[in-house]
Amino acid sequence: MKKFLIIGIVVAAVIGIGIYLYIDYQNDLAMRYPKFYSGNGRLEATEIYVAAKLPGKIEKIFVEEGDVVRKGDKLVQMQTNTLEAEKASVLAKIKVQQGELAMAQASVKQKESVFARAKKEYERQRKLLSTQASSQKSFDDAETEFNRAEADLEYARASVVASEGRIAEQQAALQKIEADIDDSLLVAMYDGRIQYILAREGEVLSAGGRAMNLVNLTDAYLTFFLPTNIVGQVRMGAEVKLIFDAGSDYAFDAKITYIDPVAQFTPKTVETRVEREKLMFRIKANLNAELLAQYISDVKTGIPGVAWVKLDPEASWKDCPEPVCAQ
């Protein structure tokens, strides 16, 4: 029992010494290089789920896990046979209604001709009646025919409007079906890597059902932590150099895009200096988008790295404690 107790004490002491030495090392860096500070983290990227807009069966999957895809690449084809049948039905209705519209337009022309003759006769009879060269009955008959022709013309014109409305309604339905057909082909919205295939060909997905997981490699960043005595000197957009364990001979340009407003690892009551040193703030530095586009196939999320932050905007990277930052 005493043996295990001694081992535990020794381990705790070693951990304590290690923490002390690390804090002392960081404090020493802060003293010797007040314009720069570093933090450790891992490369991360935004993850996106590729999901079906409509319920249906997966007809074909064009990619495999680990594939690098570009924006616009085909990922999944959902079955569209039902939509294609609906489209054919709507097209047939539009064709019939276009024929009805043509007939209605021809009727308008015929009614316009009848109306013009009736109006001409009505005007003639009115002039004749004013000079008593025609009877009241002839004028009344002409007026009745004029009113009938005018009503028939308005009805014919209304039929044209109604036919055009029905065609517009069917065309709107056709556009919706065509949009659903287009949405049945799931494409990559960003350059990235397929992380997980969540469904296979022949499976039926519900609306919003996930087919795969895509890592957006155009939005890669390193998340790291800085203590309270340093985070106050960090500004949004500050320059950062990222050095990864997998390529420690090169520093990648990045910028601060997020500073957590809430400290982590913080006790509810902060009373002593030792406790205040435990306060850490989460920082996010995004890699340069143009650089990512050039090396997108080589980007691997999860790799550890170090972020060197330029605290003084006027400082030169040549003065950074890490020589590779000057490259």
C-alpha cells in the first residue's frame, strides 16, 4: 500500500514539476520576446453533412471515403423516375392548355371583327336617328347588337387571360419539378474531402437524410489557447504563423478569426495569482484561403501544430523565437 502511495506522490511531483517548467518556459518566452507568443493546437476544418432535399432512394454514389472533391463535383444521384413522370404530365397539360389558348386568341380576333362591325352600325344608326333618317327600332336593334358584341369580346378576352393563367400555373409547377430534379443530384458545395459515407446505393433517405460527411478544406483553422495575461494583447485579424509537426520546416500564414469571450478552465471564484494563471481563452486562426486552394490535397485535419501570434503589428517575423517563421 505504501509502495503505491509513494509512486503516486512521485508521479504527482513529476507532473507538477513539468507544469511548473512549462509555465516558467512560457513566462520566459513572454519576457524575452514580448512581441510574439505561441500556443499549441490541432488543425481543424468545418464539417458539412451532404443530405437529400427530398425523400427518395439513392441511385448512385460517385465518391468514396477519403476522396478529395472540388466545388460542383457530383456526389450522389437520387432516383428521379417519379419526378420525371410528373414532369411529363405537366408538359402534356401545358401543351393542351397552349392549344386552348390559341383557340381563345382566335376567338378574340373573330369577336373583335364582329364588335367593330356592330360598333360601326351603331354609330351610323345613331347619326341617322339624330336626323330622323332612321327609325327608333333600327337604332335599338343596332345598340343591342353592339352591346352583345362588346360582351362577347370581353368574355373572349377573359378566356385568353384565364388560359394564360393556367399555363403560368403549370409552368410554375414545371419549374418546381425541374428544381427538384436538379436537387436530386447532390454536388459538393465546397472543395473538401469525403470523411464518412453514411448511406449506400439502394438505401431510402427521408427528407434531410444524410448521405455523407464532407470536410470543407477551404475553411481550415488551428484552435489553440492563450493565457489571460497574453490574450488581452491579441486582436482580431492579427497575423499568425502555423507550424505543423508533419511539416515543421515551413510556416503557414494565418489570421486570428475568433477570440472566445469566455475563459476556460476557470474556477467560479478567482482569488489568487496562481488561479488566475489557469485562465485560458480559446483562439482560432484561419489558414490563408489561396494557400489552401494550392495544397488542398495535402491538408489533413487533426495534425498537431504550434501557432505563433504576432502581438505587435509593427514587429518583424525575423524577430520571432521560431526561425522558420521568418521564411
